[in-house]
Amino acid sequence: MASIQKKGNKYYIVTKVNGKQKWIPGKKNKEETKKYMQDLLYKLDKDIVRKDTVTIKVKEYLDNWFNTYCINNLKLTTYTGYRYHIDNYINPRIGDMKLIDLKPIQIQNLYYDLLKNGRVNGKKPLNSKTVIQTHRVLHKAFKNAVMLQMMESNPCDYVELPRKKIYRCDVLQENEIQGFIRAFEDTEIYLAVIIAITLGLRRGELLALLWSDIDFNKKTITINKTIVVGDREIKVDTTKTEKSNRVLLIPTSLLSMLELERKKRNADLNDYIILNLKGQRFNPSSFSRRYTDLRRILKLKEIRFHDLRHTNATMMYRSGIKTKVMQERLGHSNIATTLDIYTHLFKEDQEDVASLFDRKIFGN
């Protein structure tokens, strides 16, 4: 595994070449050095360089690409996901093929097979979203292979992807929200449900919250980290994107609830706000299972925990909050993301627009 080190004012790439550690001069700043390292690692990997590119197998290339590029340049959750796709969807089907022999038809057949019987646990269909994610992993990997002149062209450029099914999120209507929240009142996730609906946080962001993230004087909460699961460990990581780092103004009623809860627990600033029944930080998967189990026991509307975030966004939109403000509060990387996710809400306004011109132009 390679790393970037700084000595004085210069950056170096520290890696092993033929089993020996080597310090290779980098570029003028860390970002340029990071990009330089991506290309260099392939050229320095003697296991790949020594092999005739005619004989190297797809799985050998993907393993090298993962260990050099992915681990050093991607977030933990991202490269863990890449590994899963490589091991479960790609290598079992085309891993033993020679890289140089790979053609678009093999990639296309791979996607057809995944759609038909791609599930890991049994031969059942895999949804189109997962197949598209698999395509993204392969396309990225083979793009590097082309750059290294190990492939003449990227076979992923010439295949047809399955149509992505649009997920229609189900949300709580305004007259359902208070009853939904009250139902969780005597459970350990009561506060989590309220925060999710009121602030629209992602699950990982919510579970990573510390009492120190709340400024009770300024009535704000800082979102700057997330809980993730990777390499079979629960870790605190940076947020999904730079825009996900945000400071939100907290509604007065929620602020009062948080203040009372902290006093009740006599909580330290570095304690987590959302705790399981043992008083410990939640595993994200365990939290989701607990939410689903409680929702079913309480016979509540069947919506995912993430749909509470969508409920928050829907409430903002229908209350006339500007899309730019929605983007900033939800922590989307750009406004196009917000528009894409909530396009169904904007379609609801079509009738209002039609009526507007009916009145203004035709006097009806």
C-alpha cells in the first residue's frame, strides 16, 4: 500500500518497489501528488509489468487495480462496495477471462446474467440499480487499463445498460407525522425519528452526532461526520461529500427536547446522542433493523427510515422553501441532485402553472 508523506515543503509517494521501500518525489501539492500516484502505482507494480498483457486475467488486473488505486483514493464505504461488486458479481462470471480477450459482448452478457439470476444468495434477479453500479466499477477499472495500454479500448463504452427504475419514495403526510412520532415515544429511537423528520439527516450522519455538535446558544447543529461500516468494522468517516458538511438551525422545540435529554442523561460532550438499549453507539445495520421491527410492532405506515429524510424535504417544498435552501439543508452536492430526487414534487406544480396562465391570459 502506498501513501503520501511530506518532508519539509516537498511531497513524496512512499511505496514498495520489488519488496523495498522507496520514496518517490511527488508534485507541488498534495492533490497533484495524489493524482500522480494513481498513474505511477500501476507502472511501479512489477507483478503486473512483468506479466505479458496477453496472459493476465481479468481478476488479476482488478485485484491490482483495487489494491493500488481504490484503497488509496476512495472513501472506505466506496471501495468496500467496489470489492463486493468485484467478488460477487464480476469475478465469478468473467474473472478467468484474459483481459485482452474481453469484448463488449461478454460485458453485455454479464449484465444480462446479473439481471436474470445475479443475486448472491440463490439464482434470483438482481435489480437494475445494482447492475448499473457494477457497470460503473468495471468502466472505471477498464478506463485505467486503456490508459496503461493494457486494453485497446474500454468494452464498457459499447454496451447497453438496463433502464434504471425510478424509486418512488413514500413519505408521511403532514397529518400523519405527529402520530408517527408519538408511537416511538417509549423506545430508544424516539429522538432519532424526531431528528430525522425535523432536520432531514442521513442515517450515518444521525448516528454520528455528538452532544458537542450542538451549540445551544446559537441554536445550531454541525453535521461533519458519518458512521460507516467497512472492512467489518464500524468507523467514523467524513461526510458523503464536501457539501454534506453543514450547520443547521435547530427548531426551538427540538432544541428544548435535546437540552432536557442531555440533562437527564448527564451526558458528556463527547457522548453520542443516539444510543442503543445498552447505552452504546448504534451499528447502522442494527439501527435500521430496530427501526423496521418497531415500525411493524407499532403497526405504522411502511416507510423506510431514509424516507423520513424525504418527508423532511417534502415538507420544506410544500411550505414554499426555496430549492437552494433545501439543497443546503439536505447537504446535496449540487442543486441538480435536489431537483433530480424530488422531480415528482415539481410535477405536482404543473396544474398550478396551467391554472396561473388560464387566469392571467384567458381570464378564466
